Amino acid sequence: MRVTRPMLALTGAVAALALAGCGSGGGDQVPPTATGSLEHLAAEVKCEPNMQTDADTIRQALCEKGKERYVLATFATDRGQREWLNTAKDYGGYYLVGRKWVAVGHEDLVAQLRGRLGGTVEEGTDHSGGGHGDSHAAGHGD
């Protein structure tokens, strides 16, 4: 295969974008992903957890930040967490995911929690056909 100028330009552009993406934080400083018990995670986000489920496989609590409620859950296993997420995401919403824990709430709130807990944001599936599917996010575990 012969290398042409357009191919070189394209390769250069792809490399530049990749390098820019790796170094750009854009001001979104995300801390290392938190670990620990539900109580430890709740303390990190200044929540007094209202326990909803306290079982061997999952511990789940409601937290409040101002007028908004969100769910904070910890799991005994990675598999249990993924199974819970796969089911819960059918209800829409935004999920902040760490190792063996999840926080569920509105998009803005999840972004704020990420600034304290780290983790990655996953979005649920919107089946309503009328906008963002976060109307049920704080309802998990009610």
C-alpha cells in the first residue's frame, strides 16, 4: 500500500485528536474512584443514609441533597452490581458507578457526586419517548 499525503494528513489529525483527548480535562477534575462501605461513601458526600435495603448482597439507602433525592447502593459482588445496573437502567436515569457501588439520581446531581466520589457515569434507557429518562431515578428501592 502506498502512503499518500491525504492519508498522512488523516493519520496526523487522528493522532492529534487522540493526544488532545488524553490530556484534556477541560476543568472536569475527577478524583480517584472512592471505595468502602455504604456509610463511608455516604460520609464522603455528606449524606445521612436512610437505609432501604440491608441484605448480604446489596445495601441501599436514600440520600437527600437540598430538595433532590438519590439512591446510594453497595454490592457484595461485581456481578451482583452489574445485574442490578442492567435491570435498573431500563427505568432511565443517571448512574454513577464505582467498584461495587452505584449512586442514582438526576444528571446534575450525579455530576456533582462524581466530583466527590469519582467513578463513571452511565445513562439509563429512556422508554418514555418524551425526553430524558431520569424521572424514575430516585425511585429505585422505594
